[in-house]
Amino acid sequence: MHPSPGSSRLTASVHLVYPYDSRLTEKEKTSICYLSFPDSYSGCLGDTQFSFRMRQSGGQRDLHSLDDDDGYDRGAPVTLQREAAHLFGYVYFRQVKDSAVKRGYFQKSLVLVSRLPYVNLFRSLLNLIAPEYFEKLVPCLEAVCNEIDQWPPPVPGQTLNLPVMGVVMQVRIPSRVDKLEASPVKQFNQENLLPAPLVLSSVNELDLFRCFQPVLIHIQLLWELMLLGEPLVVMAPSPTISSEMVLALTSCLTPLKFCCDYRPYFTIHDSEFKEYTTRTQAPPNVVLGVTNPFFIKTLQHWPHILRIGELKMSGDLPKQVKMKKLTKLKTLDTKPGLYTSYKTYLHKDKSLIKRLLKGIQRKRPSEAQSALVRRHLLELTQSFIIPLEHYMASLMPLQRAVTPWKTPPQIRPFHQDDFLKSLEHAGPQLTCVLKGDWLGLYRRFFKSPHFDGWYRQRHREMTQKLEALHLEVICEANILTWMKDKSEVEIVDLVLKLREKLIQAQAHRLPVKEETLQRVALYIDTVIGSLPDDLQAVLRHP
């Protein structure tokens, strides 16, 4: 993609889409164009990489097919599942002086569009492809795409070797059964690959220490804002800094899925611009990353605004942005700062800052510093979520209540007051040293999209577990004994219900052994075989 002259401003045009049969709508192509170039305020000379996320428009297209026949989403952590209604864009932008071009600059972006949030993998891939593409253009891209077409699909838990342009990238796809750790799981194939592989530590994880360096003293406050789904604007000097900060913030809640909208890079040309900047209603639950100073004026009514400057590492803890009142957010030359009137529910934990400072003094590698930040956030989120998980598990019917020929009992309703009472003896204080108003934080969390998202997911998983348990109980029962005193109508009804259960179990890939499914199929045949010939014919060929 490259910019082209417009009457009053720079516009962008699509130079090439590959593969040629990808069915992007014109609206999506236009959005990708505008999101693929830093605005004029960023002054990005040389090579720049950043990410964006955009809402997909309607229509059935191969690119957006959402079936999970390969089982990827069932095996992947919830934070890495494919997006249902959004597309990710990974951008490599080059701007260099070129007297042969009318504008005096060569300006072009190579964009990789995916439904997978593999920011680290795709950034590394573009690092290899883009410089070569800008030199050789179309032939290079066709060769690369042909290589990528041969890549194996991502399978959670497996390590993939991905050849491209004479290099083999090696990366492990995380699985939902992985033990959560502060640093990625390293399980690489001991193959004698030639050339030696480019080993990526993670498909998605960022250098959190580098991303958060100007806001480390506010990390707990920002974690609370993310947990509660509060509207936040990140104003940065470049799309790189804006997108990395937004992605770092939305990863704060791991292993909890971030259920609100977020835009690592957002522009005034975005189709949601009016929706997000209107003052006639409260700001939506979204985290926006922007670079245009125009947004300072447009989004003054937002409750939380984070303005950050250029990121510069030094021998000391990088300069921290200060907390400022929203009333000071008036001019376009607003200084870096966190503009909010939010008061945290939990007391600040200064131990993290002390450990990071010690790490800087000892010249600890950035990866190790990031692991400290990640562990801190992981322990904070787990301390918050474990009591919810325990209470939710208590709502599951007892196994003995599941009987073969009756509908499984319902999961009991979630009563917020009962949960809050349970915190006295099973609350986060058991695993977290932080003091504060945990009850108040939970009450506010109940009103956020993240509680709704977490509850729906857990309820769905528990329902599937109940269905799987019911199928196993049916297999252990004596069906012939049950049939002895039953009418034909009751027996036909049983066949239809068992068949429906079998279809649902296979369609939703319930956690049921293959042996159990085979036994249910055999049960159905046995029951049908006991019926008169005319009914058998109808049931065998519905």
C-alpha cells in the first residue's frame, strides 16, 4: 500500500492484495489503507512497525470463516483464540527520501492481515519479508506467499518450523493446558535444521518492561482500569508506541480474556470515529491508541487519558508520567501524564518498582525484567479470579445427581451477595499481600464486560462438562432393563434424544471419550432394533 496525492490531504491506495482471491470488502480495504500509515504528526522516517485492529464489515468471506473444524480455538488459551468480528493488521512502513518520486519520498506499507493475535510472530515475519519486498515488489511477495501456503496450521501445544526466504522460524503455539508462567514455555524440537532456526520465544508476548517503562508506578491503577473495562485513550508520539502500549495493557489480565474493544492504532478516518467521539453518551468500553493531537480536544470528555512521550531507556528507572487532573487537559501541547480522577481500590505495592530498580542497577536483561512485570500481573489477576472460579465450581450439580434417563440438572445461579460473603474465608487475601477494598473492586467488576465474558465462558464449559458426564452415565446404564416397561412412543423419544445428544457432542467437540460416543451409537442401534420394522425404517432413514 502506498500514499497518493489528494486534493487537500494525503490519501492512501491499495497497490496489491495477495492472495488475489481474498475477499476483503471495499470498506475493509479503505480502513486498512488509513490504518497502515502513520499520520503526519508522527514524522516516522525510515522503517516503522506497528499493529492495528479493526471491525470487519458484514458478508460471508473465506478470510473470515469462523468454523473451528481444526479444533484450534478449543485448544488455545482464551487470549489467543481467533477473533470473531475483528481483524488484526501487522504493518511494516517505510518512508525514505527519493528524488525519483513526485513527493520526494518513497512511502509504502506492507500489511499482513489475520484473525490471530500473533503480534510477535507476524512482526518477525514482516522483518524478514518487507525489506526484500520493497526492493523486488510483486515477484518476491508471490514467492513468499507460496511458502507460507505450505506452512502447517497452528496446533496448540506444538512447535512449528516455518520456512520463509531461506530462514526457518521456530515457534511454539501455546495451549490452554500450559502451566501459566512468567516466561514462555520453551519446548522446541531437537531437529538438526539447516539453516539453524530463528527461534522466537513467543508468538504473542511483548517486552512488557519496555512497553510499560514510563508508567510502571501506575501499573496497578492501569490493571484496575483494564479489569473494570474502563474507557482509556493512549496518546503517543508514534503508532509503534501507541500500539505496543495498548497491546501491553490488554494483556495485563492474562489468563482472563480481554472482552472489551481495543484499537492499538486509531485514526480520524476510522469508521467508528463518530461513535467513539460523540459527547451525547458515555464513552464506550474501549482502549484507543492514537497519535494525532486532534484527539486531545475531541476526547476531552473521556475519564482516563494516558499521554506518553518518546520511550528512552537509561541507566535509571525511565522518567515516570505523573498523575494529573482531567481539568488540566486543555491544550494541544499537553505534557505527558495520566489524566484521571480514578481512585484505586487496592493499596499500591511498591515491591515491584524496587525489584525493577535493582534489576536496572544490576544490568538485568530486559527479558528478565519483563518476566518480573508479567509475574506480578499474573499473580494479581489470579488472586482476583481464583475466588470467582471456586465459587463458580460450587454451583455445579453433584455427580450423583446426574442420572441416565433424565435431563441433567441445571447449574445453580450465580448470586453476587453469596459470592461476596464467601470472600471472608476464601478471598484473594489468601494468595495476595495487597490490602484494600477488594469487595468494592468485585462489586464494580460485576458491572464490567469482563465479568459477563468470564461468566458466559465458564457457564458454557460447565454445561458441556455436564452433557459429557450425562453421556458417560447413559453408557453405564442397562438400557434393555429400562426398555422393558416402556411404550413405543417413549422408546422412539429416547432414540431421538440420544441421537440429538450424539450430534451435539460431535458438533461442539464435548470432552467425551471416543469410546463413549461409539457406545451411545451402539445403544441407538440396539434400541431401534427392538422396534417394529416400519418404525425401524423411519428411524434408520429419517
